[in-house]
Amino acid sequence: MGTAEHILVPKHSIATEQEVAGLLEKFGKPVQALPLIATDDPAIKELGAREGDVIRIDRNSPTTGKVEPYYRLVSELDD
């Protein structure tokens, strides 16, 4: 079973350029202000995402009980 199919791993996808532009406009911050996710994260490896890609993670919100999108910037993190 791949990482993306694991029951505890929320859905990960590479955000479209249009989605990223809307996100950055909404919050008025540069893409570098997004929280980071490592290039060697198993979900990122499986997606084939590269450094600089923005990842959309659809996960259940503990406060609303709804699926909410969270965004992360793929980065080569130092150990």
C-alpha cells in the first residue's frame, strides 16, 4: 500500500499555479511564508513533487469537523 493510500495520511496533491496565486493574494504573503514540508517526506516522494512546489493537504479540521485544505512549500530541509 502506497503512502497516499494509507488511512492515516490525508490526501496530498500538488497545488495548481492558479490555486497558489489565489492563496497568496488572499493572505498577502509570499510563497516562502508557507510552512515547509521536506522533499524526503514519504507523501512528497510518492507525488514526485520537487523543491518549490506547493502541496495541498486535505485533512479533517478538529474544530469544524470538515475537510480543510492546508498548504506547505516543498523544501530541501537540513537535518
